[in-house]
Amino acid sequence: MGMSSSFDISALVRQNILKLEPYSSARDEFSGSASIFMDANENPFNAPLNRYPDPGQLDLKRKIASIKGQPLENIFLGNGSDEGIDMLFRVLCEPGRDNVITVDPTYAMYGVCAQINGVERRSVLLNKDFSLNPHAVLDAVDERTKLIFLCSPNNPTSNTLEREAMLKIIDGVNCMVVVDEAYIDFSKGPSLLSLLKEKSNLVLLQTLSKAWGYAGIRLGMLFAHPDLVGYLSSVKYPYNINTLTIERAMKGLEGGEQTRTWIKEIIEERSRLAEALELLTFVKVVYPSDANFLLVQVEYPAAVYHYLMNKGIIIRDRSSVPLCEGSLRITIGTKEENRMLMDALKTLQP
Ligand SMILES: *Cc1c(COP(=O)(O)O)cnc(C)c1O
């Protein structure tokens, strides 16, 4: 096994997608500068929102390409990372036949998409210390495995997966390996983006939803081999990224300085909050975090969760998740919000 740069991605693609004749509009066939658009049955009034957005999102992709140092043809944009995840299933996984692997506990959308698409999901557990066991993952792979999902930093365990362990998997399989880097900006570890050129079975997911502060506009970025990006693009809704999102994303991506300031402040607050939580008698473990949240093991997690909810503070109860027994997941807020959380928790303390 093992991946070479001449690896043929189309060998992994579903037959119906290989044969697909994608939707195209007259504007796909035209490049130049027209001034009268009578091809798409748009309303001539209410400019500029009367027009359909660019299905190829070229301007936005150019901006992302320059920020991320990636060629344009390696970028797929989705209505959140969630669209990228769903498109991977629809392009690669034959329902009722193929399978995918998730390394649990992890982000629930991989499993939800598997179920919706009628695709078997094989679950491999992280080690007890939340580290990745590449051999356990490789053991679960067979010739029908199309996708392996790794999330680094991982949600909800908040740790970065070891680079060497991820590489063992990427180099050891003939399927696509998706590394979800939604929280990479909060991590000490570097992104795997620089490996994309040499690893043609690597798919990276990043998003504007976390460090960039734009969860509301829904923009997910998927980086992969141009062949795979081509298949994903032929399956997506033609106008999957709307005009308002493109506009706000273009503006938002100018704000790299602001984003870096937010990241720094969130990371500082993360340390402060972790230290404060550790002093509480009912807190057993505050796990080290490389993300913008803390996983905290407590006594009586359900009681703490409901107590906070009654005070209007909503956190996530992960206590029934394998390896996260007794644990709550808390997103880092503003300094003021974190102080209010701590005030509430100190009152709870006997
Ligand atoms: C929050 C999160 C995302 C972001 O999803 P979007 O659809 O881009 O908002 C992706 N992956 C993981 C693991 C997450 O926790």
C-alpha cells in the first residue's frame, strides 16, 4: 500500500459521479465582460442582489489562495465545512457498499453524514490519553474504505493529534484521509496544508466559523488534489455560496490582524479559565487544550450542567461520550463571560 503522487483519484469515485454531466449555465460558457444579462431569467431590478452569484467563487478563492498559499484549483468552498464533508460522501462513497472510519470521540457530523448517505461507519477509539493509534486505524481499513476522518485539534477532546501518527495513516492507505483543522488557529502545532502537494490522498478542512468569527455566514474551506476538487465542484449546488456570504467573507478575510488579536486573547483566557477551574473541588481534570474550548471532568456532570443552564449559561454535556465520562465541554468566552461562569461555579462549590 501507500500513496504516490501519480495516485488516481478517479479510482475512488462513484460510477454515477464519473458519468455525471454537471449543471452548467450560459455564464459558464462566457468569459469576457458583458453588460446585458438576459440568460438566467433574473429580475433586471434590485441590483446587485438580483444576480446569481459566481458558481466558481473565483474572487473569494483567489483571496483564500493568497492567504493560505495554495493554488486556486486545490480549493473547494462549501456552506460550512459540513457541506464539504457531505460532498465527500456523495462523490466517493457508494451507499450500502463502501465504508468510512472515524476516530472517536470526535465531531458528530462525520457519523451523521455517513448515516444520511447510507454508508457504513467504522469507529476506532482514541487511546485513553486521547492520542491517535495509527495501527488501530489501519487495522480497520479494507478495500471498501473510502474516507478516514481525523480531527486535529480534536473536538471534544481538545488535543492536537500527533503528526507522525497522522502521517503513518496518510502514507499507509489507498483512500482519502480527511484532516479537519477547524481549530488549527488555536493550536501550537502547524497545519498539514504544506503537505498537500506531496500527499494526493490528503484532504484538509478549515472554516471561517471559529477563529475568524464568522459562523453566521457559513463558509467552509476544503483543500485537496485538483481532481477531487473538480468532482466535488460538479456535485455541489451550483450557487452554494451566496452573494452576501461572498461579500462578507471578502471583507472579513481582510481582517487578519483582528483575527490574530482574537486568537491571542482567546488563548490567554483559555489558560486563565483552566487555572481557575482547577481550583474548584468538584473539578477532577481540566484537559490540556489546543482549541477554543476546554474539556473538564467533574463530579456530577449532569448536576453542574443543569445548574449552569438554570443560570442562563449553556455549556455542552459530553459525559455520555466514550472516553469523556464525566466531562463537560466549555467554549472560551470573553473575559467578562468567563468571569460570570466562574462566579456561578464558585457559588456551587460546597
Ligand atoms: C465547529 C467545527 C467545524 C465547523 O463547521 P462549519 O460547518 O464550517 O461551521 C468543523 N469541524 C469541527 C470538528 C468543528 O468542531
